[in-house]
Amino acid sequence: MLLKSLLCVILLLIMIPQGFAKVTTVEEIEEIVVVGERLIKDKQEISLKSETLPASVHVITKEDIEKMSVRNYVDLFRKLPGMITNHLGQGDIADGLGMRGYSSSHGSQVAVFVDGVPLNVPHHSHSHGFADVNWIIPEMIERIEIIKGPFSPLYGNFALGGVINIITKKVAPNSTFGTEVGRYESYRAVVSFSQKDWKYKPFLVYEAYEKEGFRDNSEYSRYNFFNKITFLVGNGYLSARLAFIKRDWGAPGYLSLNDVKMGLVKRTQAINPTDGGKSEYYNLVLNYSPKGGEAGFHGTLFASLEDHKRFATFIPRPQRLEWNERFYYGWNFLYNYLFWNNLSVIIGTDGRYDNGDRKRFWTNRRRISSTTQNWHINELGIGIFSQIQYKPIEYFKIVGGLRYDYFNFDIENKIRPNNSGKGNTYIFSPKIGFTFNPYKNFYFYVNKGLGFRTPSADEMSPVDRDYKNFNLKPAKVDTWDIGFNIFILNKVLFDFNYYHTDMEREIRVVGPLTLAIGESQRKGFELQSKFFILDRLSLFLNYAYVKAKIKNPSIPGEDKIIGVPRKYFNGGLEYEYIFAKDKKIVVDLAYQYLGETPLNSAGTIWRSPVDRYLLKISHIFKNWNFWGELFYHPRKYVSEAMFISGGVVRYDPKPKLDINFGLKFNF
């Protein structure tokens, strides 16, 4: 069945481009050159690029990534205003990526895509919408687009706080070899191979990573095999990508904060030496895009296979095993019609079929004592979307869009067979916005958009009571934005955004628990600023504030949404010193601050602020790049991962100081 599905996927996309034209001689693939933050992207431009939307959008380029200190993939987002990045330190259970007050441990309230492939997993045993991005490494990435809010009609399920779209490289100017060594017996080797002058242009990345970790039972290993080849087919480029990732890890668990403060346990101690997990992930992706610009057909086909096991102990409960096996495949096709350089009409469809098992057991790693969750789930989701960009006059652009999404469920509940069944549901999600550009380098925008998440297996077919509803409507998110960005005297960049979000049937994962919050509201603003002091010296300062509350709490006064900080602050500087041709030093220094956070809905227990310092110094000489990285956590009794379990405040201690050294050679 799996082999047949993979062969069908390959055959289908090969046939699609052939319908446009025959294979011809390959020409040079044009590398996208991104200026970066020094210039504001023209929001009046008629383009598929996300930064031209009338919304708060940020782009991280491969040049940005090269300069940054990145110990974990969440560090890629640390300079953005309002981004919540949680490194849980519990192996590959997907670390936290949140925005706009949607602070999820596992990305289930942010839609995550890689080359157009959705990573959010519906009905996962740890979190509905679980998004595993731990296999993404910096060497793969061309650029990352972050769209705040559910505005773009090109993205559907789980785009509540926003969308993260990661685009991998088609080709690189050089092949590279890199190696790293760090504190706590951390070792990494990565090699990439690319030849831009070949007819069939390869981009291959292989990585091996091992570490012992700061705490007991923190061992981690990862082996990454990323293979991509791009060639010209008719009037466009076809990229074929095959990736395989294998990981094995220990999980030290979450310690009692009070026990650590009293000296009853060490910060390095583990809860259960048999906690941990392993996973394997296979991914086949075919992308097609037009050669001569953005007009025309864009297509993606994908198939993925995942086996994910996690053993975890949350005191006072016994150890549990979460086991997910699934195969999913799908598509994303769109056609972009351009008229007279001031009108774009996009019509497209996307879809995904999931077939898998979600299981949870009480266990002691060697023997299963009882089964608490066991679903076999088939889900089909089909979306039809359109977007229109129209610029009636030079300084004014209107953007409108509409999605229609249909979902069909077939769920077998093996704990409560009477709750098994089939059903379907659907949702319309319109979007509208405009940009106004009265002066050069000043853009004002307003938008309103509707987003959604599908119902989870727990909601449609619970295991703890006799109830089923397979026609349950998706939970809606209604958001409006207003903002502006301005670039003053080619020296100072300001970006301001205010948003208001209402959501129904919100669910959140807090430690070992999944909480049904109900109707919620978030109001906040974000300010991003960057000062170009000298040609190669810049300073950035970002601030964000959000007020998140439950709209109709069951107990009056208990309206706080657990785990959402109200204040965020990031600051730092970037500096380059050039000695001579092909010889320079690059310095990247940053400070990150997450404010106090409620640990219960009454707001009587709060997590203290979390902050850290990050420093990377690179010495680049011809084909060599030597660097050192430093990560400093000044507060030893607090971390991003903190919650209440069994009436006890628990957290994942972080090392006060972590150091990493590396080198890379281009050949």
C-alpha cells in the first residue's frame, strides 16, 4: 500500500509538468537575493511573496541565519517581536513556537510548512496539531517566512497565531563541510554537496549529531539525510526531495521547583532514567514552479511516513508511552494569473489524507500495564482557495481571499468502540485587507481574517465517556490587524502592529494535561525597530505586549490563559569588521526576555521572568569560517518550560552557561 502510494505520487507530478512542455536544456537557476531588513519590502508590489501582504510579516534569510547563534532551531526566531520560543530539553517532542499570545509547547496553534508541506499532525497523542520541526537544520534553509495571524488564504488548518513557512535551498554556490564541538559532550558534523553548473542540480545535506546534555538522561542522537535535485521541465523548475531522519533521545523530565530550591534534588537530576523516545521520519516532496517569474502554475505533492514513540513520567503519575504511527500524503496546486502588472488572481487547491494510529499506555518501559488511548484515524481534508490583489492606483492595494475547507473523518475508538464512527465538516474562512503607501518607505495596512483548527479526536470521540460527534464544526479564530512600517533617512526602521483576536473552543497542552479553555480573546501590539548606526553596525530593539483572557470562565475571576507571558523584549547588535578581501569578523550579540507568566487561571501563581544572553563571533577567512557561541541563562530557578502538575510547580532546569565552537570549509 505504501509503495503504491509513493509511486502514484511520483507519477502524478511527473505527468503534470509534462503537460506544459517537454524537458529542455537546463538554464541557470536564479538565486533569490534578499536585501534583508535594511529596506522595507514594497507592500504595494503584486507578488506571491508573503512580505507583500497587508499583514505583519517577517522574513529570515540564509544570510541572517549564517550570522546567528543557533543551538536549537527555535533560536532562528529569537529576534522577532512577540515570538515565544520554548526549548523544552526533553528530546524531540517538538519545542515551542508561539506568537500573538498563542504560546504552545508544540506549535499546535501555529501552522508550520516546509516547502509547502504541512507539518502539523492532527490527533497526535501529545498535542492536536503537533509540529515536529526538530529535523530542520540551518544548512538546509533558503528563507523563513513568518505571517502573523490567519490572514493568508494560501494556508488553512492550525493557522491561529500565524504561519511559519520554511523554504529549503534548491542549490548552493559551494559544497561545505562543517564540524562543531560543545559543552556537555556535544558533537556535530554536517556535509553539504551542491553543483549549480550541472544540468540536474543536486543539493544534498547529511548530518550526524550527538550530545550527553546538561542533565542526567539527556542523551540525544540525530542522523539526517536530506537529498534534493532540481532540473528544468518545460517552462519551470521541478525539485524532487527525499529525506530520512532517525533520532533517539533520553528525557530528564520536570523537577519540583521547591525541591530544587531546598536542595533535596540537584538541578541535573532526572525523574526517570528510562524516559525518552525514538522516531523515524521519511519525507518525499516534489515541487514545481515557473521559471520566468511568479505567473503560472505552482505545484507540490508530498508523502510522509512517521513512527514516533515517547516515554514520559509526570509525577505523581506513572510512566506513560505515547506512540504515533501514521502515513500521510497530499497536494498543493495553484495558478497565478497576472494582468496589466496591477492585478493578480490566484486559484488553487490543497489537500491531505492521514492514516494512522494514536496510542497511549501506562508502562514501565519494559511492560505495558494498561491502555488509556487507542484510536485508528483516517482523515481527509480538501481546501479550495483564491486570492485577488488589485492596485487601482499607485499607492493603494487591495487584497482579498477566501478558503473553503472540507474534512471527512473515519475514527475507530478501540477503548470505547461505541464512540467509533464517520462524519464530515466544513468551514469558510474569508480574508480582506489593504495597504496604503502615501510616501516613500512608509506603508500603512489593515486586515481582517478568519482562521480555524479542526476538531481533535478527543472532542469527537472521547475515551472517558460515551459521546460522539463527527460533524463537529472547526473552531474559528477571528482577527483584525492595523499596522505600519517606516524607514527613516535610510538609518532607522520601525514596524508597529496592533491586533485583536477572538477564538472559540480553544484547547491547550499544559505539562501532562490537555485543557479545554473555551472562548478566548487576545489583544496586543508589537514594535520592531532597527538602527543602522554605521554601514556594518546595527542595533535592534523589539517589544511586544499581549493580554490573553478566557471570555466566559466557569469560575468568575479565573480568566488567565496559562503559559502566556504579557511582555516580551529582544535587543542586540550586529557588527562586521573587514580586515581585507575575504577576511572579516562578524559579531552577533542578543538579549532575550520573556516576562512573568500565569501558571494557573486565577493568576495567583506566576512564573518569574526568563531571560538569556546569546553571543556568536565568527572569523571568516577565504573559504574558512571559524566561530564560537555562548549561551548564558542567569536564572537557575526558572525556565520557559514551567507548569503545575499534581499541585507542584515543575520546570526543566537549564545550564547557566553553554559554549559551542565550530568551523566550516567551503569547497
